[in-house]
Amino acid sequence: MNTLTGPTTLYCFSIAGEGGTDVRASRHWLDAKHLQSRRACIDDSYEHVDLAPRVSMMPGRIRTELQIAEQETAT
């Protein structure tokens, strides 16, 4: 959570692999729920701001896989 100039903001991000399907094109029920939640909770009129993460709740195994993928991409 970050405080910009008022309310505390909770934000999230997603990770998609190369060639992944856009969530809006997915027919999976979980993706539909994600989009429903996003429409209910996200104010698209709010100006985009890049924030620095202060806490990561990413599981260790996923963090490790991302580090491996980053190293493979760098070589």
C-alpha cells in the first residue's frame, strides 16, 4: 500500500508469459471473475502512477522461477 496524496492505495500486478492469451479473450471462469472484480474495484479514470513495491507476497517458488527466466533472457 502506498499513500500518494490522500487515501491509502492497494495495488496489484500480473505476470504473463510470452504469447499468453489476453484475459479479456479467455473463457475460463476464474478470468471472468477477475474481470468482474476489476470492473467493480478499479477506477480507470485515476491517473496511472508507477509505484515502488514495499512488500511482496509472491510465493518463493514463483520468485525463483522469475529469477531463472530473467537470467535466461539476459544470456
